[in-house]
Amino acid sequence: MEVFFPKKSSDGFTLIELMVVIAVLAITVMVAVPSMR
């Protein structure tokens, strides 16, 4: 991640990284929920 996002804010996460993490979690949930049923 440091290669693509070298600039870090004070809390250690950039807005782009936060959006990427949320997107990955959302995709994981959408994939996992139907398989649990």
C-alpha cells in the first residue's frame, strides 16, 4: 500500500486507503452473506 499511497495523514490512513478498505469489506460482505443462507 505504501507504494501506491506514499502520503500518510496524521492518523495513518489516507482517504483513498479508507475508501479502498470500505469497498473491500463491502464486497466481502456481499459475497459472504448469500453463501451463509
